[in-house]
Amino acid sequence: MSNLLATGSSALIAFQRALSTVGHNVANINTPGYSRQRVEFESRDGTYFGYGYQGNGVQIVDVRRMADSLATSRLLDSGGELSRLQQLSTLSTRLDQLFSEKATGISAPWSSFFDSVNALSSNAAGSADRESVLAQANALVTRFHQVDKHLDGLDIEVNAGLTAATGEVNRLAKEIAQLNGRIGGNTSPSGDLLDRRDQLITELVGYTGGNAVVQDGGLVNVFSAGGQPLVVGATASTLVTVPDPYRPERLQVALETNGQRTTLDKRALGGQIGGLIEFRTTVLDPASAELGRVATSLAQTFNAGHRAGMDQYGQMGADFFSLPAPRISSNAGNTGNAVLQTSVGNTGALNAQNVLLRFDGAAWVATHPDTGASIPMTGTGTATDPLIVNGIELRLAAGTTPGTNDRFLLQPTAGAAGNLGVAITDPGRIAAATPVKANTDLTNTGSGKVSGMKVTNAADPNLLAPVDIDFLDATQYTINGTGPFPYTPGQTVAYNGWSVVLDGAPAAGDSFRVGPTGANSSDNGNAKLLSNLDDARVLNGGTLTLNGAIGGLTTQVGSAARQADYSAQAQQVIHDQAQASRDAISGVNLDEEAADLMRLQQAYQAASQIIATADTLFQSLLAATRR
């Protein structure tokens, strides 16, 4: 009877604890990272009775945590990559909406501005049309400012995201290190403690990407996507934000270990932080630089055309748009006092990419700041022999000297969109007229004619000087008394920064006069040229139009956003599969737990019946001994 009672008692206790484990599973079905637990039973050693061994019931040998390291590792990998792509996709989509929406993009005010210039070419003397050009120019500049401000806002948002994320990484890394300390000192740590650590690692990898490696003693080391140690045993590293050496307002991420800081690039971090850095370096910065290139090219091209015209006051046109010089920043660690002065030299060669300039002690070297790849550059940096790289000219300011290994970051179009301005306020200053015109003498007897007046060099000091073209006979002519020059019908005559086409059959004594257009002219020659600049191939070595650059910028951002979205969707599928694989092993299934609950409940009741039977037998024995 005692053996029967002991057997029933062991079963009762075992099934009670198994029921508690099932209840624990059900209670934690919604606990993130929880791994279901299963009780492992084992029969107790039997007792030998001469005729053989007789069993002594059951005992619990283990409460097993249902987890698989491979499934967990796959989930970590997919989760970190998903966080990176989702962050990249979210911000890229917002940027795409900015450029693609009519209410916020550049295309609509751009078209309105050139439409107003085209309208002016049809009525160059109209004050309303002139005022419209200025109004539309200011509207276009305002839109450039708004878009640039939004881009700056996204940059600030990235800074804030990096600051918040590094704080979370440090908190999680510290907790993981503390759990490592508790687990490492325990030969049989609880499954709940291991679950807590795994969940913290999952959250940490969501910020940084990377993986976890189990070492002896049950400790886990956590590394970022680039292999940087975040947690080693019971020691946690620290992520900090540090200012960019060229742009102090922009934050970078650095790993601080034993007081030493190592700046991390986009290749060293995945997860949410990696997504933020990748968005800034591969989407935001290129979009901002290209927007600046469009603004710079517009200003350079339109100003050049405007300077080749004449305003209503009879003066040569001045710059229509204002724009500061290309941005260049010195490294905070420079030892020399060099100051580099910049200017746009060749719009067709203008490239939006940043350039790192380094003085090696003898000469200047240009490289790509991210890859270190060499960039072609000519010149020495003097006033007469400037450094020329990607259409930008750089001159060393007088009295300044670079130190060996001094570095400068050239951002040729950065900030251009935000600093673009309209340089004129008086509609009468719009240079719509061609500055010089050719007239035919009313006494001419031949059929000669002059046409195709063009300004070839608006800076020529003699551009507006009167010039007489006199024909000595049908085959030769003089210019201001010089010559004679042979005449061929249809030939181009170039002089004093202008050119005209002479055609027909002039007679001896025929004259043509070229002189300034003068004030209050209704001439629309330059306005026509300005209205066509929208489609002028002035970029990429004369292969891309200004309007095409606007469309290309929108396409560039849209393509990046779609690619990030497609990648995020694909990664979501991979992550869901990894989650399903993990849940198949570690997840709590209510149907399965309910079945276990019923089975164990029945076993518990049966064990209770064993004890009741033992009690009945014992009571019967007691009753028999009382007789």
C-alpha cells in the first residue's frame, strides 16, 4: 500500500507541475519572444522484490525550453534586414512624394516660369508680361527653398533618429550584458531568462543588424552587421553620435570601446540605424545635390543668356538669378590655414557628387569621399592656374597655405537650391531685347539683306559700338573702313562680339549699319533665346536639358523609393517565413496546449484515484485489525 501511495503521489506531483507548465505556456501566448516549455517525464527506479523489479512511479527530469538556435539566427538576420529596408523605404517614399506631387514638386513652377518668359517673347514691351516673369521667377525660387528646407528637415530627422536609436541600443546592450552575467553563473538558467535575453537581442539587432554568437558557459556575444562588437560576455560597448568633421550639424555614429571611438559607416551597421544612414547617403544626399545642380545650372545658364540681352533702359542685362559660390568645408583637424575659393567654370561638366580634396605636401589630390576612388583634376590652385574638377574652379586665397594631409570637402551643389534668389526687382531690368541690331540703308539699290543677328560674346567691350558695313561692289565690302573683305552670299560676318548673316546681291555703295538697340525697345530677340533655355542641352557635356534634369531628378528619387519598397516587401516575406519556422518550434499553439491540458488533467485525476485506492485499502486493513 505504501508503494501504491508513493506511486500515486509521485504521479500527482508530476502531473500538477506539468499542468502548471501548460498554464504558463497559455499565459505567455502573447509575450514577445516567449518559447514554449515542455515537461520531460522519466520513470523512477524500481524496487527489487526477489520476483523482480516493481516500479515506483514517475518523476520530472527536465522542463525543456523548445528553441532552435538555427531558427533563432535566421530570425535575427531577417529581422535586422527588414528593419533596415522598412526604414529606408519609409523615408524614401516621403521624399518621392515631395518631388512627384504637383503641389510640392519643382516641375509646376518651373513650367510656369518658362511659360511666362515665352509670353514675354511675344510682347517684350508689355509691362504686365515683365511683371509676370518676375512673379513666376520668385515663385520658382520659393519652391526651390521649400523643397530644400524639407530636405534639411529630413536630415534633421535622421539626426534625431540616430540619437534615439543609439540610446536604445545602449540600453538593450547593457541589459543583455547583465543577463549574460546572471546566466553565465547559473548551470541551469530558467527558460524565461533565456527568452528575455533572446528578445532583447532581437530588439537590438533591429536597430543595428548583425548576429549573436553563443560562447562557452551560455554567454552570448552580439555583433553589428559590420562585425562590430556590441556585447561581449558581461561587457557592453557604447554607441555614440559624433559630429561630421566637415559638417558639424550632421551626426555620425561611433562605437566607443574602452574610451576609444571608431566612426561607423553604412556598411558597419544594419537595422534601423543602417536604414537611416543609407537613406541619407544614397537617397537624400544625391537628391539634394541633384536639386542643387539643377538650381545652379538654371542660374548659370539663364544668367549667361540674360547678360547677352538689353533691358528697357538701354543697358546690358545683369545676372537674373543670384547664387552663392559652391560650398567647400575644411576638416576640423587641418593644420594649415588654407582657404579655397570656388566658382562654377563649366556648367556642362558640373557634377553633383562630392569631392574630397587632400594636399599631400606637394600637390592636391581629388578622391570620392565614400569609396576613395580617384577623381580627375587639373591645375595647381593658383589664381592663373586654378584647380578644375567636375566643372568647378578652385583657387587658393592669397596669404593662405595648406598643411600636409589637410582635407577639404567640396560639395559643388549643396545648398544651392536653398540659396537661389532673384537678383532683379525692376521689371524694366529684364533684358528681353537683343543688344545690337542691323539696319539696311534706305538708299541701297541692291537686293542684299542682313539677318540672324546673334551675340557671341556679351562681355566684348566694343559690343555696342556702331559698325558700318559698306559694299565697294557686288563682291567685296569693308567694316568701319577696314578691308576690303570678299563677299559670298549667305556668309556670316562676326565682329565686336556679334555675328550677322549677309545674303542676296548687294550693289556698289550699299551699306548696312550695326548699332545698339537702345532703350524702350520692343525687340524680343533675347527673350526668345531665354524661353528656349528650358530645352537647351547644357548639362552632362551638352547631352541633357534643364527640363530633362528636373524629370531625371523625379525619376531618380522615385526609382530609389520603389526599389526600397520592393525590397522591403520581399524581405517581409522572408522574415514571415523565418518567424513561422521559429514559431513552429517555439511558439505556443492553443489547440496543442488545450489537448495537453485535457490529457494531463485526466492523468492527474487518475493519479488522485490511485491515492484514493491506496487510502481505501489502508482503511480496510485498519478495520480488519480492530476486530
